[in-house]
Amino acid sequence: MAKLLDGSAASSLRAIRASAAREIRTTAARVIRLLPRAAHSPLTSRPKHPFWVIVSKEMGDHIRSWRFIILLSLIALTCFGSLYTALNSIGTPKATGTGGNASFFFLQLFTATDGTLPSFAIFLNFLGPLLGIAMGFDAVNSELNRGTLSRLLSQPIHRDYLLNAKCMASLLVIAGLFLALTLVTTGLGLLVIGIPPTPAEFIRLLAFTLLTIVYVGFWLNMAILFSVRFRQPATSALTAIAVWLFLTVFYPILIRLAVKAFAPDPSSMAIFPASISGSERTVLDMLRFAPGQLYSDATTTLLMPVVRSLGPLSMDQVAGAIPNPLPVGESIVIVWPQLTGLIAAATACFALSYRSFMRKEIRPR
Amino acid sequence: MQEPIIKITALSKRYGELKAVDNLDLTIDKGEVFGLLGPNGAGKSTTILMLLGLTEPSQGNVRVCGFDPTSRPLEVKKRVGYLPDDVGFYDDRSGLENLLFTAQLNRIPKADALRRAGQLLDQVGLTADAQKRTGTYSRGMRQRLGLADVLIKNPPVIILDEPTLGIDPQGVREFLDLIVRLSKEQGITVLLSSHHLHQVQQVCDRVGLFVGGRLIADGNIDALSTRLFAMEPFMVEAGVSAADTSATDAGALSQHDIDVLTGLFRDIPDVRSVSYTGELFRIACRQDQTPAVARTVIDHGYLLTLLQKKRYGLDEIYHRYFENGKNYGKTA
């Protein structure tokens, strides 16, 4: 009797297991069908969607290109350089002694510096645009000049596939690159300092990576826009670099000059403290038209949990506040406008290039 | 009567003031090899771009295989292979890789694509170079790879825009032979644009002459020639020098002599026009009047230095039309 029961239980178990296996198999098949097949999958003989054909080709082109390899090594080098200086400064007791930051030991890898080299985050602020521009400035016009565009577009694909696929491929490469870079830096830091990051720190690092991808994505889309508008790759590269230089170097100077001209004179400021914070706020708001400023605001908040506001705070607001680090959620709420701003700017660039590409006449060279 | 594979009605394309294509009507039937003949800038390429939906027509209607290229570009592009002049490939990929990429874009399964690419590379004679990077290909090789690239999706229609530009004569002949053979074997409709008259004549069933955005004539070459020169199929060229050879500028005709002779030639029956250019009289006539011309010259005391009768060949057709084209341009 017991044996019989045992047998039936075993058989029902087997049946359950079989059905579960079947279930898993069908689900897997469904998932695989939905998944973009970046590599040729032997599971299905159905050919890839043309969109993913272009994406994988573009990714291949990027990864093989000298331009990308050079930039990659440049970024990797600077990152390891800044990691080294960060580790140096972390080693000294001075850095660890300051307030609430001490508990976020891990994040200091990305922000701390001993003064010889800028920190990881500042380096990315500087090199990210370069990477985005390098990957996008000849996206469309080089195809036009090589005479491949008309051949490509005479294939049965929608015209926007090309633009979308190029954007997608570059974003995927950028995402992979920065994710790898952040994780490698984390891993190296882990090896050296021996303290694992807390979950909160890890989430902050992931948010930081996402932010970096969006930031580089903005420059990428801007470069693609120029590559649609200008026929010569050199022109589009120069224009993109000019915009970058203007926004990072000259724009802040111009804003400061303008503010100096219009600001109330210092003697009246002493009487009306409100006007100080008002003019400070205007300056900041103006500066935030530059994506670099948005990025540095957001990285500061994400990587330094003690930062609780990005604008000026009056004494009233600070009074009574305990200098505690903010929880992850709160920091993310603070950077939300910055993140949305960057995404909006990137989307605007993409929309513009989309619009001008769709109506463009594709002549053979 | 079968539905024409390409049907263009009242098609126009304007770039600002310039009319690149002006009220074009054209039909091409299945299996035809049609030559679009015209000088540079006549609007051939623009017409082709509109056929593929790569540029929008300003006016008019295009149907390719029954589809409108502007609103249903994918259906058209599935069925039409297009080889632009000076086709480009991804230079850092091999010829085979380039072909496979196109095949993938057409959703051809990998195994089929490989087999077909092999066949086509063999047909265009590039099997030995299949693994080389296309950056190292010569112009002729690129163009042949382009043909393979066009054919890999097995299209019922192929459009070739100046396909023989920059290939050596031997290469041109092989290329054109290949096109004709494919067209005949597989019933592919071919639209070929060119400004090389002789090549077009060599391969095309029918020719359309395209000048200044207009199709001024179409038909086979014989039909074109009879239509155009119906009024004056003969041309006599005569070189004449003055009888008085003792003068310093021996033999040269004075303006007076030219006027006199022109008048005399005009009096010959059936002569339609007389012109004097490059020290030669050109006398166009309805009947062969060579003897009459010779007699006229000699009877009036001039010396005949050269006399030749010309039948209008293709070059004349071409020149004739292009002169007209220029006139169109001036009056428009």
C-alpha cells in the first residue's frame, strides 16, 4: 500500500516535473522569440529582423573601429588613474574624518581625489561627450559619402530603421562600456580596500551608470543630428566639438559676466539677503542649460549622499538639520529633474535628426 | 494585355525653380530591357529615385509592380533591385560579407543566403575575391559585386543607374552581356540609364530619350531614327575651295562665295537645309542628291575637295536630340 502510494506520488511528481519542464521550455521559447537576437541563434532558423541586422552590424563596426579602441583605452586609463588617486586619498585619515561621508566608503572611489588627478566622475563629465561625439558624428554622412546609403535604403527596410539602429547600437555599446567600467572599478576597489559596497551604495552606482549613459547618449544624439545635417564628417565633428566647448567652457563664463553686469551691487546685498539667494538661483538655473552642469549636479548628489540640495539654502532651512546622509530614494528624487532634462535634450536631438532624415533625398554620391 | 511593371503618369519633380523631371509618362512591360538615354543632368537619376521612393515626386503618379513607392516603399523595394552609379560597400568587410548583409536585410535565411551568394559571385566572376575586403576592389569589381548584391534578393525588376561608368570596354561588354543573359533567362525587367548610346543600343529592347526632364521620344532605335529623320534622312557633306588658286590665301572661300553656294545648294530639289560649318557645307535632303551637289559645285567654277554621303547613325540621333534639348532649355 505504502509502495503503491509511493509509486503514484512519484508518478504524479514526475508528471508535475514534466509539465513544469514543458512550461519552462515553452516560456523560454516565447522569451527567445521576443528577445532581440543580436547573435545568430541556432535555436531558431527564422532570419533576424532587419533592424537587429543593422544593429549588430553597427555594433561590430564600432567595436572594431580604431576610433573606439583609442577612446576606450583613453577612458579606461584615466579611470584607473583617478581610481589610484582616490585610493591614495582614502588611505589618509583626513578624508575619512569628514562628517557623514565616511560611512559611504565605497562611493569615495568615484569622487575622492588627492589633488593630482580629477576624480572618476569629473573625468567622465569631460570624456563622455568626446565618446558620444566620436561615435555619432559620421553616422549618416559617412554612409552617404561611401555610397552605401542608397544601396542600404533600396533594401526593403523602413528608412527610420537605419537611424534608430545606429542610435540603438551606439547606446548599447556605450551602456556595455560604462557598465563594465563601473563594475571593474568597483571590483578593483573591492580588492584593494576590502569592504564590500552596501546595497544602497550599489544602487547609487547603478544610477550613476545610468546617468552617465544618458549623458553620453545626449552627445551621441547631437552628433547624429549633425551627421544628418552636414555632408562632410569633418564639418559635423567640428560643429559638435564646438558646441561641446561652448557649453563646457564659454557658457559658464558668459553667464557669470552677465550676472556681474546685472546683479545688484554688494552694498545693497547686505541689506536684502533675499536678493543674494535669488541671483544665485538665477545663475544656477541658467547654468543648467548646459548638459555638463546637469550631469555634474546629478553625479554629486548620487555619489555624495550628504548633499541634500542643489540650490542655495538659507540659514533658516539649514538650522536644525542634522548633517546625515540622504537615503537613496531621496537622492534620486533630487536628481530626477536633471535626469529628465538630459533625456529630454537627447530626445529632442533625436527627433530633429529623425525629422530631417526622413524627408531627405537620398542621392547616390 | 498585361499590367505594365512600371507605370509613370504625369510625373514632375521640382527643385525650387528647376524642373528636374517635367510631366513624364512612361510604361515598361514585364521582361523588357529599357534604356533611359540622356545627357548628364537630364533627370534620369531623379526619375529612378522616385521609382524607388527615395525622393518624393512633386506631382504625378508612379506605380511599380502595382505599388506606389511613396506610400508603400517596402513593397516596391522588395521587388526592385537598384544599382546606383558608383555603388559603395562597407570597405572593411569582405565581398561575401557585404552580400550576406544585404541578404539578411531581405530576411533570407542564412543557409539560402550563403548558397545564393556563392552562385552569384560565381556568375559575376568574383569567386576568387569573395573573401577580400571590398576596399581593395577595383571599380569594375565593385560594380559586378553591386550586380550580385542587386540580384541576391531575386527581384523581378532591376534598375541600373549608369552601371558601366568607369569600367573598361571589355568589362562593359561582359557586364552588359551578363545583364541581357539574366534578363532573358529569368524574365527580369531591366531599366538601365546611361549616356552611352552604343551600350544602350547593344542591350536594350526599347529606348527612351530623356532631355531636360522630358521624355522626347521612345521606341526601338530604328523607330526613333525614322521618326526623327522622316523629313531629311540624307546628309551630304561637301568641301569646296575657290577656283582661283593664285590668290594668297589659296582656296579659301570668301563670305560672298559661301552665300552664293548656299543659295545654289538650296535651289537643288529636295534639299531641306544648308549650313556651312568647319569649312564644310552640310546639305540635308529628302532624297539622295549627292550627284546634284557635285555638279553644282563644278558647274559654277569651284573645286570640290571632299564629298561624302552620310546616313544618320545613332550619334546623329543623339546629337540631334540633345541640340533640341538645349533649345528646350533656352526657351523654357
